[in-house]
Amino acid sequence: MTEETPGFDEKPDVPSGATPDDAEPQAASPSSSGEGAAPAGDASAQIAGLTAQLDQVRKALDERTADLQRLQAEFQNYRRRVERDRIAVKEIAVANLLTELMPTLDNINRAREHGELVGGFKSVAESLETAAAKMGLQQFGKEGEPFDPTIHEALMHSYAPDVTETTCVAILQPGYRIGERTIRPARVAVAEPQPGAQAVKDESEAADEKDNGPEEG
């Protein structure tokens, strides 16, 4: 008689109508175990935090860019100021030097007018005038040009019937300028129209026009 080991031939209770597979325990699904992907709320919070950090970085970058642009503008203004001051100082120094040379240049002009500019003195004088011209010195003032109080200084005054406006009739001392800056005005003798001469001229012109008018048929 064979002995049966109790429990080996026994089958687990299976509900009626169920298959044997139903009796096997089911593996727990990842979703039911609580492990796996992080909740959607945590991801949104991380994105929001990164966005805030990015905004801060962009704001800081904009501020640094604005600071750099302001510094560049200030530096450019500083360079222009320094260059303008440098040119002004140079012009003042040249003007002061040439102002000291003007009496010598006047003597050279007088000597030339009297025919005394000859020999070695002529060479020296011409070299000095050339050097002054290279430094930007320009001489101005001519007989017959209209009188301009901004560049002329009238030392003598007279009337003349052959002028129609105040005119420079003699240049007593030439004027000098550097660029647009007048160092010394031209010292001149001026003549104004003869009082009443313009009225007589106008009457004469009117009479001529009347005499030369069309004849009646």
C-alpha cells in the first residue's frame, strides 16, 4: 500500500468557471507600485524655475550690455573732446607765434613796396613768409573791395563821387587770418559816396530814360 504525501496532490481551490491561469498570482504593475515617472506637478515646477532663472540671466545681460554701450558712448565723447581741445591748443599756440611775427611781416611788406627787398634780405624774408604760410597764415585785404567791419578796421575816412558804397580805397596794413579765425583785421582807408551824388545820379538817369522814351506817332 502506497503512502501518499499529504499536500502534494492537492490542488488549490479554483472558483468554478475559472481557468488555471487565473489562479496564478499577477505581477504588480509599475503604476500600482508607486515607482517610475515623476508626477506632472514636479516637472512643471522645475520648468518654471528654469524659466525664472533664464529671465534673470537675460535681464542681467541686458543691463551689462546697456552699461557697455554707455561706457563706449562716454569714451567716444571723451576722445572727441580731447581731439577738439588738442586742435584748439595748437591753433592758439600758432596764432600767438604768428602774432609776434606780424610786425616783422609788416616791415617786409614796406620794404617790398619801397623796392628795398633785395639780396640776402629778400631770401630771408621770402623764407619767413613761406614758413608762415605753411603754418596756415593767410593775408587778406585789397583795394576796391567793399568795407566789411568784421574783417576791416577803418583808420581813414573820405568821400568819393565814383563809389556807390563804403569801399576800401587803400590798404594801410594787410589783415591776417588762420582758417576762419581773423588774427588781425585789415587796416584800411575807406571812402563813402559823396553826399547828394546819388540823388543827382538818379535824377540824371531818370532824365535820360525820359529823353530816350518812345516817340508818339
